[in-house]
Amino acid sequence: MTRKPSVYAAVIAASFGVALPQTLLADAPVIQTVGPVIHLADNLDEEAMLGWCIDTEGRGLGDQLHAHSCKPTGDDVLFSFAPDTGMIESATYAGMCMAYNAPDSAENPFGLIACDEADQTQHFAYDEASMEIHLADDAAQCVTVAPVIDDAGPFQSRDLLLAACEDLEPSFKQWVIRGE
């Protein structure tokens, strides 16, 4: 005898899908990087399941930032967040911080520049509940990644952007800040 699912069971199953936080339904990356990283909570189609980390563009020290596969041995994906100052600093390149210093750039609005607490472009806020990184002076604008994936040698990259939080899918704007 074959049982058909009841309407009641279907409603309960659908309710769980709506009630569970998006991050519980997402594919979590397998972060292999050792050290502090800031990565998306969702693997978001990174083909090797390495996830997406904030990273310097190019090899080694660069003045622009993007999101990149969280390389298992890549020092240029090591970043830490200081909640007391709101600054995101490279753990590899001492004294270099993330800044929203090129707002008119469609592809690279974030740079890596000398840390300066007086520079408001270097101040961010992290909301642990929503897992969003905002500009410190504008909580409506979230750090996000572009939908387009580019090849980056054996890895992948995406542009690191700023966009209205309300316009973004959670998988594009939910970040995990992991310490040492």
C-alpha cells in the first residue's frame, strides 16, 4: 500500500524551510586556511568547496581587494577584524587595512592601504546576528561579492563590492570572521 503525503505534512515541511535561517540551508565551505580569515558563510559555488575569503588582488601585496577561493596556504587571504576600531587589517602585511576608498569603481571599490584610524573609509561594523559587514557610518550598505566568478589560476575570484543590504541574497552578504 502506497501512502500519499498529507497536506498537513507538506505544510510542516514547507514551514521548516521558511523558519530555518538561510545559513543552515546553505552549503558551508571547507576552510583549510590556517590563520585569521573573513569568509562567506556559504560556499556560493566555489568549485573546490574552499569558500570565498577577502583577499589582495594579484600575487602577494596588492593595493586592491577582491574575494578569492580561501587558499589553503595563501597568506594574502589572512585578515582580522578589530571590533573596537572597526578596522579590517591584513594579518600578513602589518599596518595595511581594508578601505572603501574607490566608491566610483564598479569592480574594485575596496583597497588595501596604510591603516589610519582617522580615515573613515577604513571603518566597518560587523553585525553578528545578520552576519553582515557594513560601512561603519552606513548600516544599509553591505560588503558583498559579485555574482560572476572568474578563473584565478587553480582557484576562483569574484569582485568584492558594496551594495544595499536589502537587495542582497543572504549567501552573498553573510560573513564569518574567524580568528587565529
